[in-house]
Amino acid sequence: MDSAQVDAYLRRLGAEYPADPTVDALRALHLRHLRTVPFENLSVHLREEIVLEETRLLDKVVGGRRGGFCYELNGLFGALLAALGYEVTTLAARVYGDGGRLGIPYDHMVLLVRTVDGGDWLADVGFGAHSHGPLALGERAEQEDPGGTFRVVEAGPDAAGVRGAEGTARAADLDVLRDGRPVYRVEARPRTLDDFVSGAWWHSTSPRSHFLQSTVCSRVTEDGGRITLSGRRLTATAADGEREERELGTDEEVLTAYREHFGIRLDRVPVRRYADTG
């Protein structure tokens, strides 16, 4: 990512160029990303190809002012952080689903970020409702965040009462918990963006993927709440948890909501890709 691309990305976020790659600057960039770049799966339902290449992601997220899901958002955010002087390692994670079962390999992508003022941090701007700031990777106590109470714990063979596909978990793997419930398991081995192509393909094409069950577009609001458009249901959640929901009736209302709440301009409403699934 060259200097012009970095500048354009920071303008997209409404963020200043950090003087140094510190943890405070990381926290600020992380929150700005969550507020300005929505987590969304619209490309899947618009029949747009998901391409995990830095230039294509810049064109989509920065040039096209769109969002994306984890591989796109964390992949691009990691490239930005590296260009700003952070030491960034891409890691794979598997998301806990119903019954505490782990998802497919390369189910999710997260970032291990090392700052100049010490410490390793788990950054994730591509999970939807999650922590607003990076989590201290070496901290085993509870970490309070506007998004909930988080813990990072070592994943033992029976972590959270489940086992991985191999029947055991490697000692170096970590589980991330939110409000006492496991969210995902992070693998310790470094990965590259190319490693996640199969996961992106599966989530974009398989009827079993939850991304194909409904359109979703969501971001953190300036007051610490969240605004989400799922299908035609627009949900505003305040920082205190109070929710307001309404169904949008016409296509024009849906397109207006994408534009006004998420800065996304579309010429047609995304149509659920597998309308005959559950």
C-alpha cells in the first residue's frame, strides 16, 4: 500500500495519520473503522465476486465506499496498519456456532498487531457486533469494552465443552469469549490473505453459509450503539441496549437506508441469493 493509498484510506476513515504506531493510535483507528466501514455481505447477494487482492479491496472499500466481511475488512485493515508501521500477523479463526460447534477452517480472519509501546493486540474490524477496540492478547482477565466483557483464554482440549475437528486443541490456540460465551477460536499459525480464498468461496456459495441466508449491513454508531439493516428490517440499538426496529416497505426505502445510514449507493436492492433455504 503506497502513501497515496494510505492517505485515501485514512480519509475514508476520517482519521489522522498517526505520529507513531502506538496502542492508542490503534484503538482510534479500530473504532473509526467500525464506525465508517460497515460489515456487510451485499456482494454475495448482488452476485459480485469476492476477490482477496489488496488493489481490488482498496477499489471496493476505499474507492467504492463499500464495506465487506471479515476477509475483506481485516485483510485491508491489516495492510493499512502495516503501512503505518505496525507489525501485523494475519491469523485464522473458527467461529463457535449453535451447540458450541466450531465452524469450517478459515472461517474467520483476525489480526495480531504489535505496537511500538509494547504488547500484542488482537484487532478485528470484520465480525459485526464485537469489541470496539483491540483486545490485549496476553491478558487473561476480563477486558471491559463498550461491546461487552471479553476474555482471551488458552483453548484446552475441552475448552467451552467442545473439541476441534482433530478432537483436541493445540496449546497455543486461543478462545475469545464475550460475556462468558465463546465467540471464536484463534489459531496461532501465521497466515496470508491467499489462505482465506477457500473460506471466502464457501461463505459466498454454500447454502449452509449463514451469509447467504439474509443480506446484512451493520456498523457502530457515533454514540456507541449500532445500526443494522438485515433484509428489510432496520434496527437501531442504543449504547444502553435499547432497540428500535422497523420494516422498510419499498425498494426506495431500502436504497435510501443504505445511502443514509451506511454511505452505500446502490442502483438495485440486493436479492437474497438462496430464497428457498431456511
